[in-house]
Amino acid sequence: MNKFVFESRTNITEGIVVVSEKKKQKLKEVREDLKKYPVIGIIDMFKLPGRQLHEIRNKLRDEAVIKMVKKRIIKLALKDCGLKGIEEMDKYVEGEPALLLSNTNPFKLAKTIDQSKSKAFAKAGDVAPVDIIVRAGPTSLSPGPVIGELQRAKIPAAVEGEKITVREDTVVAKEGEVIDKILAGVLAKLGVEPMEIGLNLLATWENGYVYTKDILFIPTEKYIEDLQTASAQAFNLAYNVNYYTKDNVSLFLSRAHQEAFSLALKADILTEDTVKPLLAKARAQAETLKGMVKEEVKEPPKEEAKPEKPKEEPKEEKKEKERKETKTKEKKPKKEPKPEKKSKEKEKAKKEEKPKEVKTKKKEKKHNKKKK
């Protein structure tokens, strides 16, 4: 008799659990289903309304099958089905699990599940998936006690006419915050559906590999961008380290040709490619040299600057000037010497004459003495 670790309604004797045939059959069916489908997923059905589940099943009808099975049966089936690496799926069996069986690629299946989500009203205890914003503008609510509820939810509102109006855009809950009962009721009255209802796919298994939720729901565009970035970086690396491939060999040849061309120009080596630029270079040099020679020939020897001759005045003006000068000379009287100067001159003459007289007198005296 097989031993199982889940509860049973049968009698328990001596530690042996007697399992009903119905549960055995269910376990067998689950094992066969796991072997039948190449892609196996674990989903969490917690807080998934029946209406949304019915809509999702209709959307996935051609791609996947949702099997509602008890948690313990799923764990036993995963353990005993014999598929490579599927034991790792056991740790994702949590909450209210169900099996998702498909023939579709796991990433394509995750994309379909993501597109099948629908909007829903928030309930008390829900976690805001994004920032919840109540937009400004008129509402369908009539004035009354609801204004107090809006104020308790920190939504600025006023009565305009017969309706209540939200005065400005307001963030009532940020991403990750828990929505309380008051806010959930106000959002429902305003018709705001912030929640997204859909299958919570936790992990998938395919060919021995397990893909978790954080990998499955990466947008396809992100993979394409990453591949393009990786390709560009690999190309740049190969070019910088001179690693030749079929993708970059043309660039290496172009670079080598350009370097050889530049070297030939600098060294004045004539080739089919350099003959024209070298001739143009020589012509330009000849023109500049020719211009320099012409400038040297044209420049005359420098002469010393001659003093400018005074400009000759016209004859008539010259005659008039001479007449004016003669008139001014005639008008001016001759200056007579001042009396003081004359007296001084006379005194000097007297002083000069006196010593001569004294000398003559002395000579006469001497002469008279000799005669005696």
C-alpha cells in the first residue's frame, strides 16, 4: 500500500494513510498531463474573481489548459513524474496554486497572459500596483455625505452646481502602499479601477529549465535592445583589439588603405592614387614661391624722407605783408635811452678819467724834484 503525506477522509491505522481511489486516479491524471505537455507552469489563483478567470480561460483556450488541483497532489505529481529538473518547481507551489499546461513557448505564453489582464476595483488590503491618481474635474456624485469621505481620503473636492468636482489631480496611493477600506470605497464611487486582474504566473518548466516570473515577463523589445547593444559592443571590442572577422574586415582594409595613402603623401611617393594630390601640392608651392619673388622685385629701395619745402605765398599777399610791415616800422618811434642809464655811463667815464689826472700830477711832481 502506498504512503502519501496529504490528508484523507479514510481511517488511519498504525501510521498508514489509506487513500481513496478517487484521489489515486486524480494523481495519475496529473502525472500523465505533466508528461503530455512540454511546458508546465505554476499559477497562483489567490483573489482571482470567477468572472475574470472565465474570460482568461476563453483567451487561452487555444494555447493552454488551466488545471485546478490541490496543493499536495501537485507536489506529489511533480516529485514522481520523472521529468528532469522539475523538482525545482515545488518551491513555487504556494497560495492557491493551479497547473498551467501548454504546448506554447513559455515566453509567448507569458506575453499572452500579460495581455489578457483586465481592470478591477480595489479592495481593502490590496497593494497599489502603480501610483493611483484621481484626476481633477467633475464627477457623477451628488452633494451629500460623500464629500466627507473624499476629504478623509485626502481628495480636495467642492460642490459646483448639482455635482461634486475634484479641484486638482491627487495621488491617493503610491506604488506598493496598502489600500484601506475608506480609499477603496471612494475609488469605487469615483469609478476608478486601479487594479489589474490576471493570472499570476510564478514559474514555468521546459526541457529541464525553469523560468521564473522576473524573466518571463520581460518585454520582447528589451531582449532585442540587449542583443543589439551586445552586438555593437562586441564589434567595437574586436575592432579596437584588431581582431579580424567577416563583419569588420572591410573596416580594417579601409583603415590600412587610408594610412598607406597618408604615408605616401608625406613621403612624396608617386602612385596611382597620390599622383594627383602631389601634383596639386607642387603647383600650390610653385604659386606661393612665384608670388614671393614678385613681391621682392616690386618693392623699390627706401629713400630718406626729404624736408618739405615751405609753401610760397602768392605774390599779392606777399606785397600786402611787406606794406604792412613798413607801415608798422614808420609808426613806431625810436627808443631813447633812459636818463638813469646816461647818468650811470657818465659816472663810469668820470671814474676812468680821474686816475689818469692823478697819475699825471704825480709824474710832474717827480720831474720837479729832479730839477731841483
